[in-house]
Amino acid sequence: MHIVNARLRQRSELFELKIDNGVFTAIETQTGPIEASADQLDAGGKLACAPFIEPHIHLDAALTAGEPAWNESGTLFEGIERWGERKPMLSEADIRQRVIKTLNLLIGNGVQFVRTHADTSDPSLVGLKTLCALRDEFKDKIDIQVVAFPQDGLLSYPGGDRLMEEALEIGADAVGGIPHFEYTRELGVASMKRVIELAMKYDRLVDVHCDEIDDPNSRFLEVLACEALFNDLGARVTASHTVAMHSYDNAYCSKLFRLLKQSNINFIACPTESIHLQGRFDTYPKRRGVTRVKELDAAGINVCFAEDSIFDPWYSLGNGKLLRTLDFGLHICQMMGYKDFSKALSLVTDNSARTLNIEDRYGIEVGKPASFNLLEGEDDYSVLRNQGDVLLSVRHGETIMQREPAKIVTPPWIG
Ligand code: 17E
Ligand code: FE2
């Protein structure tokens, strides 16, 4: 494959990209636009960007909103309750058809890497087993990491610890946790220590649902970061949500950031999910309930955006479009300056790659797998503003998705 007239992020020139055996073999600047020959692909000045990444989604619960009942309050806690009613109806066939539909939605929107949570608070572990099987089955189409996620508590749910170990033995890629939902602060702290212990025992990544509550006293992030630091695991550890940080006292937060920076852990914020689920116990003023993305980023701490849900008991919208999540996230976190827009795509691409520990095989660089999207725009700012669909998705040198740009047939133009 040979692409001409492509733009790359943070560069103003046009580029030629050469691909052989699924790998980028040359990336060369052009002196001007080139007439594409029959065997070349003309990018037409559009942005070639590393694939979108969905670093945090609950595929086992996707497409189950309203089954058997809707989450009327819009709280995380009612979501957990409604999901608890759906869980007994899970079967391998049910999960498979919903996950495949959702993966196709993601692939159609230029996502080539996914980290999914699989609920282990279920003695059958059917969700986890099915997600691990689908991960292996579709490994040539999409990269999937499965997090063993103890939705009802690692230590508070009966047998939670044993189910977690079983999940890791089956082959989960990462250990999860939910300290703010454990019965007591002590169990929450103990669960964080246990998560790190298990990650070391089984040599896995860590991704914890950490402090997903508007409670300024929910301080499990400091425990997770400290354990990561003391065990030199930071880059392999992710704190998801951390919405309590929105409500932390600024002085505490200032002290906390020193530890976060030293620990080198990663952060995932889910802006659409959290703006919906959080602030539900407030009247007015109503907290936004999204973690301090702008401040984390400014401090040089790695942070990325995720959807979290697609039509599930927690959130009944969602469509696999990371540009939508990015748009919401930048608004909610007030990252609306020119500099923010100029590097916005990092929040759904490069930063997510670092979170997933896939940097060695991600990015438009000679020698790396030739995977990229062609986007509607020429740089981060215009792609964000256009909110266009992904035009082309290439994975390891193969076109896996291509679409015609949307076009108005009868223009309403005036003048
Ligand atoms: N489970 C949870 O604890 N938090 C969430 N945001 C979702 C599931 C979607
Ligand atoms: Fe989540």
C-alpha cells in the first residue's frame, strides 16, 4: 500500500506513507501535492492519524439498557442494581451477539484497540470467559484487553477474591477493583493492596474503577498510587474515573499530585458517563463530577478519555465515536484553548496507547504496524470541529473499513 497527500499530526507538510508486509517502511515529506497513480491511495490532504482507542468499556453489559428495567435515577448505584437483575439472564450466546455488534460499531468508527471490563461478581464467570474467547477469536481484527472487574466488590462480594484469581487463571489481561463500593474504608484499602499483589503474582496490568463517587472522602487513589510506586508498577497501573478528585480539597489535591506524578500511573476519564452519573445527589450548584483532566495533563500525568458504556444499565446512549467523547470531555474539563485543540486527539489516541501499554506497536512510524485512520480534517483542531466520520481504517496494512464522506444532495446554500 502506498498513500500520497496525507497530513500527519503536528506537521504542516504533505506526506507519502509506504507500507510493506503490514509495516510502515517509509514516511516521506512531499514538496507539494502529487497526482496519485492507479496503485496509490490519494489521502487528499486529510489527516492520517493512529487508530482510535477505546480504553475503558463494559462490553459484557453493552446493549442491555432497559433489560429488565431502566435506570430511572441515573445513579451509578441504580446502574449496579439494574445490572444485577440482568446478570442472571446472561448466556454465552447473548453476550456474543451483543459484543460482536458493539465491536463492529467500534471498528466502523476507527477503533482498533479496546480495553473492556468483564464483571467477575458472577460465580459462572460467563462474561469473562466469553470476552476472553472473543479476544482470542478476533485478534486479527481488533486488539482487546480484558480486565477482571469485581463489580460487587473484590472483598465484599462472597467469593470475590477467589473469582478474581479464577479469572486471572482463565487469562484476563488486567486486575480490576472497585474500592469505593466495598463495604468499609478498610476493605477498600485492603482491596487495593490485594489488586497490586495479584497483578504481581500473575504478571498482569491493573485498571481500577477508583473513587467513582462524589465523596471528597473517597481517597483510594492515594492507596493505589502508593502501592504502584512502592512496587515500581506505575506504568502498568491505571486509575479509571477518579471522579471524587473533582470534589477533593485543593490543598489535599496539591499534595496528592506529587505522589501521582512520582507513581507514573495512568488515568482514564469517562466524561459523557460521569457528567451523567455524577452530581446526582446534588441540587444546585451541581458538580460536573469529572476528574481533573486539565490539571493532570498539565502536570505531565498521562490521562485519556473513554466511553465506558454503550446503551447499558448505566448509560443509555453511546455510539462508538471517540470524537464525540472527546468533544464532551474538552467542554466539561474546560480544555477549550487553542493549545488544547491543537493536541486534542492525543486524549483518544497516544495517551490511551500509553495507558494500554501498547506504545511499542502503536503510532505512524517506520517499522511499526501500518495501522491508521484517515479523518475528516487536516489537523487535530479541524478534525475535532468537523466531528466527521472516519473515512478509512487500515490495520497492519489491510483496509478494514472504508466509507464515502457524507454529502448533501440538495444544498440549501444562499448567496
Ligand atoms: N460499573 C461501574 O462500577 N461503573 C461504571 N461506570 C460502569 C459500570 C459503566
Ligand atoms: Fe467503567
